[in-house]
Amino acid sequence: MKESELDWRICQRARLSRDPRFDGKFFIGVRGSGVYCRPICPAPTAKEKNCRYYASAAAAQEAGYRPCLRCRPESSPGTPAWAGTSTTVSRALRLIHEMGPDDGGMEALAARLGVGSRHLRRLFLRHLGATPHAVAQTRRMDFAKKLIDETSLPMTELAIAAGFGSVRRFNAQIRKTYHRTPTQIRAIARKKLLSAENEYEFRLRFRPPYGWNGMLAFLEERAVDCIEKVENGVYRRTIQVNESTGSFDVSLDEKKLSLIARIRFDDPRALFFIVERIRAMFDLNADWAAIEKGLAVDKRLARRLKGEPGLRVPGCWNGFELAVRALLGCAAGTAEAKALIGRLVRAFGQPLAFGNGLTHVFPESAALACADLAGAGLGPDSASAIRVLAQAAHDGTISFEAVSDSTKLLARLRAIAGMNAHTAHYVAMRALGEPDAFPFAIADARRAESWRPWRAYAAMYLWKEFPAPMPKKARESLRAAQRKSGVAPHPLSLST
């Protein structure tokens, strides 16, 4: 939406009440001071006649406003990618977030989406009030500002991590945007920085409510000990980006409506990717007000929404890893699948020494494509399916990164033996962040239709209704009986 299409009455009420539910959904340009702010900015309230409302930070900057140093617009929750925008714009925003500061330009973005660059520009101006280039540039500047405020990286390394080709360009752009040098901005932040080398701490904002306990419960039930762990309200796991390995942990700061991500990684150039992946993994950009409004039309579901508000859809660190785990989960119960995955990781994953019981990273597709998986305890059918998936991921036939068309990916996944429609939707729900993916077969299909486009969030409330997965023999007997009688398959247990 452009400025003229925003409902100024809603924006005014949110601004005057400093309602955190609207944080990141619009920005306020203040005439006179020349800054743009978040709705929750603690600065003295400006007069309405001096305020202008913008649908995106990029639009506010395009209009000549600079970011407020007090409320830090770069720290606001991400703009909901599918709220009030076209499908093409939604996909483009997702790719801008995933592809990072060095995104290849608007032509590359348009090519991935299968549209012309002029058409994409028109769509962005219509829905966001800014061009794709402006949105990508604002995203890069936001991350640069976050690195200045929240890390102790030297400015040379910081400029590279933020995607600038040179320190000179970085300094010039920061001064142009903020009217201060990077050093002056860091002095204003007054943050006690982590002293340990290659350790970083970021505060990642969300719109309330946020169902942190539900998120942790979901992740804990599926955690594989050697690569991830949930304990004392903290989620930990190992990671690999390119050739470098590391780990991170995430905890809740409820008072400040944020998650605290502590990252241990030796290549600062990967920080943008890691932070954005953590944001997606914990579904921090979700617009709960829109989700609740969409799902509350179902009275039975509405009661659950009120009883446990803010339940998010857990993402994943790596789409290939999730697909492997989903395949094994189809053939085994939760406990058995976790044991198999653990053996797979210990046999073929890179060993590490991060402490806290984290000992390996998940094996890469190349390692599993030619591996003797029977030695890790996998049956012939599961081993064959995983090798096919790994080979497809290794040669690029299947890719989980920067996906612009989830339909094509789902079709390719369905071609793999053992990957039924429900499992493929489960992968889309968690690996691609598809809000309308639905990994269940339910008796009342019309009821599920009423949940669109938020069926993935409905699934998070529904999965608790189903009992724990049955023993393998009992499950196989049930499936055989269902096939014989023509009854729909048992709902996916979400065991992976």
C-alpha cells in the first residue's frame, strides 16, 4: 500500500497508543525533525498535522526522511510479506530477505519471479510505495545499522558483512542516511558489547502475542541431541554456512518483545543470512492480528486461539535437513525417527566441539547422495528415498533456497518415493514459510477451506489434538486397512 492507501485513522490511533501490534506495519514521517519512526517510538508525540504515514521504511526514506536513532526503525519486526500485497510482491520480499545484501540487482530478482523488471517496479510502487531497489537498499542499511549498534565488529569487517564493496561507500551511505558517521552512531548506542571473538548477540523483535512456550515445545519434541537441544527455555543448535560451522542459541526477552539470538560464527559475512534464517525459523515477521482475524471465523478454532494466543509456525535451519527428517518421520514414530536421524548425523555429519552436547552438524547433500545408509540403521526404502533426495539437492534439481515458486518444488518433492502430499506440505510449511500449507487430511475439507490463507497456523493448533504416533507395526496395519477400505490416510503426526 502507498501512503494514500493507508487508513490514517488506524495509523493515528496506533501511533497515539504506541500499540506494539502495529510495530513494523507502517512508519511515521515527522515533518520538521525529518525523521521517520516506528509506532512505538518513545519520543514526545508529534502533532497529527506534522505526521505522514508510509507502508514501508523504504517509502519513508524515498520521501526524504531519515531513520530515527531513538526508536531504531531497523529493529522493528519485518513487514508481513503477504499482508495486503500481490503474490508477486510477497515472493519478491521473501527473496530480498533470503538473498541478502548482495542480491544481484532488480533484473536478477525479476528473472527469478518470471516477470519483467518494469512490471515488478510498478507492483512495488503500488503496494509498498518504493521500488525493489529501494527496499533492498533499505534492508542493507538496516542490517548495517544493526551491526553498528549490536556488535563490536571493526568497521572494515562490518562494511563487508553488510554487503558494501568498500569502507568508503559504507561510510558515505551511513552519513547520508543518518547524518552521522558509523563511529558516532556506535557511541550513541552505548551497548555493552560481547568481548569474545566471533560471538555476536542480536535482539530480534516480534509483534505480540508470541507463543514462545508452544514454539519450544514443538522444537523440543523433535530435537536431535547431537545437533540441537532445548533446555531451560533456550533453543540451541549447530549450523553450517558454506564451509564454515558454528552454533547459535535463542531465548525470550518477554518484556522487550524480542528474542535474543547469540551467534558463534567465525565469518561475519554470513551474519545477514544467519540472522534472517533465525527470524524465519521462529516466524518473527508474522502478523498475528491478521492471522487471528482469519482463523477466528471458525468458532471451535477461535476458542483455541484465545486459550493459547500467538502460536507461530516453526521454521527450520535447513530445508534439505527438514526434508530428510520428514521422510524418516513418515516411516517411523517420533522416538524411532529421532534415533535414526541421530545415527545418520553421527555417521556422516561433520564432528564439532561446541559443548552443551552439540557434537555435529547435519550432513550435506553430497555426503548422503553416495553414502551407505544401511550402516546407519535405515531400511532399504528409506535409504533409497534419502539418496534420491540428496542427489537432487546436490545437483540443483531440488533447491530449498530463494524459492520463488513453491508449487514447482512441491511437485519435485512428490516425485520422491515416500514423500506424500501431506509430508510435502509439511516441508513447505516449515522450510518455505508457506502460511497456507496444510499437512493434514481431515474429514471436513470445507472447514479447512475457511482457514485460508492461514492453514499452516491452524495446523499448529490442530497437531496437539492428535495422539502420539503409534508403534510401527500398528501404524502399518492401520495404513493397510485404510488402503483396503479406501479411507483417507491418517493425518501426518508432525513427528519430525
